[in-house]
Amino acid sequence: MFRREQERIFGRGWCYAGRAHDLASPGDYVLAEVAGESMIVVRDAQGAVRAYANVCRHRGTRLIEKAQGRLAGHAIQCPYHAWTYGLDGALRSSPGMERSEGFARAEHGLIEVRAQQWDGHVFVNLAHGGASLVTHLGDLPARLRPWGMADLVAVHEIVYSVAANWKLIIQNYSECLHCPIVHPQLQALSHHLSGVNDPPHAAYLGGHMELRPGVASLTEDGKAVAPPLPGLDAAKRRTVAYYAVLPSLLLNLHPDYMMTFALHPQAVDRTRIDCLWYVHPESRASAGFDPTPAVTFWDQTNRQDWQLCERAQRGIASSHYRPGPYANREELLWALDRWVVERL
């Protein structure tokens, strides 16, 4: 089942691959793992973001091991036999092949897949054809445009390894009935029944929750770590938006900062989660800026959630497990079930 999910969900959908800020200049690259495949996501000489399989066309050697960097000479060179490719994926040099009859460099460029951007986020799709990223996302770009995500810059990162299936993590993320029991610090700042979910969409599940009176943001003390993001109106400054961009990105959008959770399924019972905090660049550059209250608050909340997911993983492994009924406020969990079943 895990292999089928990798093929039919992650291998055929738009999967999160990082931030455009990490690809600021031609030759900048990041490695993205999608459906068990390593992809090189790079800014080309014309400024476009492109993605290639991290596989040499000679003997299949892994081209790059370092997770992020800048390509020397704007070239990708295989460490085995020095086959060298341009940022456009074309094979530029192939030592030893000069006398190989019938060999044509033009036929041995890197295998390219689709890479597209949305508001500072980069996604890749291993499937050939299908809807563009923006078309796939439907009305989500318009919903989230006020946060100006493309402008935000990272200020902290924590990588978690969770002994639970990726679907359990999205399920936990998509409801807050557990919040009064498990997250008293969150409940004190945002009541769990204040949540309003958007109608389920083929590309995303989510909604928003309101901040309690006198609370400016979700931090240790309820105070903001930065001024409100410039595109937000008064109403949005009183809410926190939560969206699962299926299948691999979770977004927390606060009045003063953004969080991203990139999900990387490792096994049927293991998921790596890359969690980053972002603020407006003017806030990061201001004297005395300190994201610690936001980082500490969510690191505690995250670890509480991951523990729940791991307990759920162990529980459903029991031969006595039978699926139970959902509450009315768990409609996004039912929608996720349907979303997965339709693709499998």
C-alpha cells in the first residue's frame, strides 16, 4: 500500500519541493525527494526553475549528494565519468564517447519533470501532462494572497522524525477536537471551537481559527514576534489559517509569521517533517527581533502532536483495531479518506 501511494499519489501529484528564495540565482539548486525519487531543482540561466532526475544518463550514478548549494560553472557534472550537463539539462560533455558510433549527445540530456511556483513555494510533478500547478490549486492562491508568502524569509528550522504514517499526521493537523486535552497552551490562545473549515477541495483541506481577545499571535505569551504582515486586513489579523496542500505541505499562516511543514514519507510508519518559520524581511532585519516565542510555542505543540500520531500508529497496528465514527467537526478527515481512496 505504501508503494502504491508513492506511485499514485506522490508520483502523480504536485509535491512541495522548497522555497524559491533558496534558488535566488542561476545555478542555485536544492534536492527534493518525491515518491522515493531524488530530483535536482535548479534555477537556470534564464531565471526559470527546472527539475531533473538526479541520475546520470551514462551509468545511472547519483549526480549530487549535497542537499543544497550552487553549481560551479553552472554545470552538473557526474562524479563517476565526468559527463557534464548544463542548467538546461542538455549534455555538454561526455568524455570517452568520442569514438562511440551512433552516439548523439542531444539524445542523452537529463530527464526533466515539471517544476512550477506559487507565491514563493516550488512544486514538482513527476507525471507527464495534467493541469498546471495554479489550475490545480483552484481558489487557494486567491484565498492566501493577503499573506504575501513569496516575500517572507526563513528564520528558523527544525527537522522532526515521526514514527507514524503521513496520513495520520494530516488527519491530526485537520482537526482540533483534541486541542483542549493535548494543547492547553494553544487552547488558552485560540478556542478549539472557533475553527471554520473551507469546503474540501481536490488540492487542499483547511480553514481558520480565531485568536482569543487580547491575543496577538500564537506564541509563548500571546504577543506577536513581529508587526502584522502588510497585506492582512483587520479580520485576518485576528485569525490563524491552517491548510494542508495535498499531499506534502502544511501551512500555518499567522498575523505576523508563517510556518511550513514539508512531509517526506520514509516508510509505512515513518515520516520526516521539515518545519520552518518565516517572517517579513523587514521584521527579520529590525533591531531586537527574536522568533523564539513562536518557535518554542510550536515546537512544544508539534511534539505533542507527533506523540499522538505515533500512539495512533501503534494503535491501528493492533489486530483489534476497527475504524470508528467521525464527529461532525472531523469532516476534513473524511475528505482526506475519500481523497486517498479516489487516487488508489
